[in-house]
Amino acid sequence: MTNDAIVLQTEDKDTTLQKLDRIEDSYQNSTKLFTEFLRYNNLNFSSDNIEKYVAYLKRKYRSANSFNFHISALRNRIKFTFKRSPERLNHLKILQLEDFLKTKVKKIKIQAVPVDSDRLLTIQEARDFILFLPEHLSLLAQFLFSTGLRISEALNITYEDLTRINGYYTIKIIGKGIKQREVKLSTLLVEKILNHFQGSTYLFEKNEKRLNRNSITNLFVYYGEKFGKHVTSHMWRHTFSNYYLSQNPSKLKALSSYLGHSTTTITTQYYLHQSVSIEEVPTL
């Protein structure tokens, strides 16, 4: 198979890249890195140039997790574009694309590291840290603590994703790979957040702009150091997940689906171990 056998761009380059830039999900920032790479180097959206971008990612990111995230984003956008091209009906082209993704746009294999107590907050730490934070971060921490969402998923929530049902809200989540799922949260906390942020589009918004993931992560680390604990945005997700399994050990599949993991294997590798006791995780 030759790389140019795969048609990925059926419109002019600018139109194709603009469509990719307008997709709002957890891959949005990574997509911009890809489209800016093509624009800066005056390259079209072809399989040859995708290989150049993959080589660029290998040079830029030494962390396997960071590299794999960008590869996931790239694979998602390749499929998004291909599904909108005339080639999507050509069985041979579909097989060629699958082979290209498998051999040229592949992740680095890494072993998931089980979550130990250093990557969790105890019950008292969680309560004290939430009280220690300024109000906007405190509300976001409570939200992450109560839902187990990735920080990018939380920051992408819009008003249209919220549905009030009796005493709680259902929240539509668009996660990795544009996979959709729902979480539930108490009316009290959601309305506290709505009243505080008062955004025009996003649940977590300031000055008509969605809160920035990197800025929020840096703030958690900053206040965590003052508090005396290394705290990250993702720590709330680990704490939620470990607690849920400690209380519901037979519901691994339910938790995996709730978290948006692609397989239960990922959930097992992270959370099924004996290094964390029930007393070390918070009551939700």
C-alpha cells in the first residue's frame, strides 16, 4: 500500500483544517497543534504529511502518555475526515486506512501504573483542601470530586449539556474519541456553580471564556504546595474511582463505562490492587 492511496482531504486545505478546529472536545487543543503544524509547514492533509507530524510528536514529547494522547487525537481526526470523504464507501480504501493507522499512527505501549496513596486524597485532606481553595477552585474541586470526570471533560460542559430531573442534574459528557456518556450530580452543587460562574456558554467560564485546563492544573499544584500536598486535577478522578470500587467491588464494568475507559482492562490496571485502604479515600 502506498500512502498517497488514502484520500484524507476532499476539499481545499483551509476548509478541511477549519472544520477540524471547530470540533469542541477533549482533543481540541491537540487538534490545533496538528492544524498549526500543517499550516506552518504549508502541508496538505495527506498520509505522507501525517507521518511527518508523528515524527514531530516523537521529537517534541518524551512522555509516552503525552505522545499517546496526541496520537489518539490524530487518529480521531483522521477517521472524522475520512468518514466525510467519498472514499468511505470504498471497502479497499477502508482496509488501507486501517492498515495505515495500525502501522504508521500507533501509540507507544506502556503499562498502566496502579494508583497508590500518593495519588489520592484522604477524606480529611479532601475536605480541608476544598475549604482552603478560593471559591472558584473550591467549586471546581467539589465537582471533580463528586463526578470523577477528567478536567478537560468538566471544562467542556455547556449549559446545553445540563438537564434537571427532580432533585438532580444529568450532565452529558463528550469524552475521548467523541464518546458520549452521562453523569449525575446534585441540584445543590450544580446551582452553586451556576450562580458563581454565571457563564454565557460553559458551566465553568470567566469573562465569557471557558476556563483553561493548563491554568487550572497549575493552580491546583500551586495551592497544593501551600496546603502541603502535591495535588493535581486528575487526583480527584483517582480518588472518586478508588472509593467507588471499595464500596462496589462487583461493579468494575459499570465504573469503567462511567469513567469513559475504552476497556475494563484499563480500570483494572489502575484501581484493582491492595495498596489503598478504604480509610484513605473520601466519602462521596
